[in-house]
Amino acid sequence: MKKTLSLLLLACCAVALAHAQTRATVAVLGDSYSTFEGFIPKGNATWYSSHPNRDMTDVSSVEQTWWWQVISQGGYKMGMINSYSGATVCNTGYNDDDFSDRSFVTRSLNLGSPDIILICGGTNDSWAGVSMGEYKYEGWKRADLYYFRPAMAKMLCNIRQHYPNVDVYFILNTELKDDINTSVTEVCAHYGVPVIRLKDIDKKSGHPSVKGMRSFASQVLSVIKKK
């Protein structure tokens, strides 16, 4: 009897371990919407923290972020959360400053070893009014990456080359300029990357509130869990 119970316990442990080992790892490439102090690479600027300015946001715990909810509710493992507040997809930032140290195209090569990559970007490009440039899918030069369209393409090319057999999704924010929306749609279609178009996200100071984060997570999960 004892031997049988021991074998059953071992079998249950083996099943549990196998389940844990097969859970998909999620990485995030993002801007302020996907930050939380202590969960992003050291040196990356953050918007959300456990001691927020209540006039700016009501989000005060990592469990309230959209990506934490996606990972927790979806049964995933947390991978690299490479988010940087204020970052643009391209190398051009606010006031025409050089953002090549924090741009999405630069950080796209630092996402760990994920099974799923969620990209949430384009917001700062829209707010900063960066130039769109031309669609370009190969032969990029450094100067090209200061424009949104070629930088979007180079970012997705980097991801497709460095993370083969990984599911990639681009999350498109609400209230962005039409040029950003159409460019994201065009470039993502070229690389076969599904676009998750957010709707009706409650915001405070232009950023998802606690309520907005819940809706954000729900909309992302409704797409990626169908996979």
C-alpha cells in the first residue's frame, strides 16, 4: 500500500513538473504602458511603480499591469519585460532627440528566450510626431532607422531572425495618428505578425488606469489564447 502511494505521489510530481516545464514564456517589448519599477532592465525609465503619483495613475502594484495579468491568467511564465518609458519604435524621439539607445529597434535583440513576444509600441512615435519615411524591407542604413516605417520593418525582421518559431503579436494602442495605424498594419502584414487593436481603454494622464489595464489584458488574452 505504501509503495503504491509513493508511486502515485511520484507520478503526480512528474506530471506537475512536466506541466510547469511546458508552460510558454512571454516576453514584452514595450514603452511606459508596459513598465513597472523593479521588473524591467536596470536603467530603463519607468512610469508605473509601487509608490505612484496619484494625480498621474492609480496603478500601484505589478499585479495590476496588463502583462502581469496576461501571464498570470494565461498560465504563462514571465520572461524579459524589456520596456522603457517614453521609447519610440524608431531612433527619433521627442524634440527630434536621438533615442537610439532606447528605441524598440535597438531593444528588439534583447528579449531572452521566449515562446511568445508581445510588442506594445508606436504610442510615443505618434505623440512625438516622428516622420514616417518609406516602406523598406531590406538593406537598411542607419539613417533609415530614424523613420517609423523602416524602423518598424527592421524591428520585426530582427525578431523574426533572432527568435524563430516564436509567436509574435503587435499591440496597437487607441487614439494614435492614422499614419501610425496604417503603417503598423502594413508592416505587420508583411512579416505575418497579428495586430491586436485595443479598444476603449480607460486612461489617466494618457496611460492605462487599473480599469484600463484589466481591459487591456482581457483583449490581449482573447487573441493569444486562441492560438
